[in-house]
Amino acid sequence: MTNRLDRKKVILQGARELFYKNGFSQVSMDELARHLGMSKKTLYNYFDSKEVLLHTIIIELKNDLSAGVDRLLMDETLEFPDKIRQIFAFVGTKLSAFSQNFLLDLKRTSPQVWAMVEDYRREAAFLRFNRLLEQGINKGYIRKEVNKTLAVMLYAAAIETILNPEFRKLVPEQMEEEIPDKPAEVFDGLVSIILDGAMAR
């Protein structure tokens, strides 16, 4: 049983690497098998299709993000500013694994999985960030007069910016060079701007 679980983890990790780098539709099961040094038959013993592999990867990512953010939200030993930094660093690091190729390809070729990503984005923004703001207000770090709903909407927009590979096309060419290349850096910059106006002085 342990060997089977280990093999499954190896397959998922290899698929993540290739999907995130090249895009889901650009990676065949033959290519994945070569990358992992195993037969395609072995892959199919663990996953019925490439689509099942992708679905599993996204589910694991959602679970990992949710568990990590919830753990930090409930950590009473962290001061609020440290909690904010650690949550944003955690989320940014996870998102930085995505290439624009992967996101664009996912949206175009896998609408059902993309819908899962969109659903999670809404859940993360409107539930978890709202809880974070409430903690900040209760501890005196966030100004009470801040409109939480607007702040959460801005946070949701920040996540959508990162997860929307077509957003950069809307930016004028002379401004595009000022946008960080890495999703984590974009995320950190946007959230810093949002919180700078909300933090109590």
C-alpha cells in the first residue's frame, strides 16, 4: 500500500511540473511517462486519464491552500501584521508555481477545472480574507471605518488578476514592463496597496 501511495505522489509531482510549465494540453501521457521514467501503462494503473490527473492536482492544491491559510488564521501566537505577511507569502508562493502558459491553457481547454479554480478564488477571497479583516479590526490593526466588503472585493480582484492570464493584454505596452513577472510578486504588490489604506496608524 505504501509503495502504491508513493508512486502516486511521484506521478502527481511529475505531472504538476510539466503541466505548470508547458500547459495542460501541451503535455501527453507519453511525454509524462518519459519524464517519470515509467511506462504509460503504469500511469494508467494509477490515473484513468490525463484529465483525472489534472483534476486531482487542482483538488490537492485547493486543499493545501485552504489548510495552510486556515492554520495561520487560527494561530493565536502570531501578531496580526506577521499573520498577514505569512498568509500572503504562503499564497503567493503557491501561486508562483503557475506559468501563464498553464493558466491560459487551463481556461481555454479545461472549462470545468477552470470553474473549480474560480470557485475557490471566490471562497478564498470572500470567506478567508473577510475573517482576516475581522481579526485585524478586533485587535485594533485595521481601522473600524474601513468598508470590509470593498476591501474583500479588492482582494478578490487581486487574486483574479493573477489567475486571469488575459489581464496583461489589457495593460498599455508602455506600462507592462512595470508589472512584476512572477505571480507572487504581483499578488504581494496588490495586497500591500490594499492593506496600506486599511491599516490603523
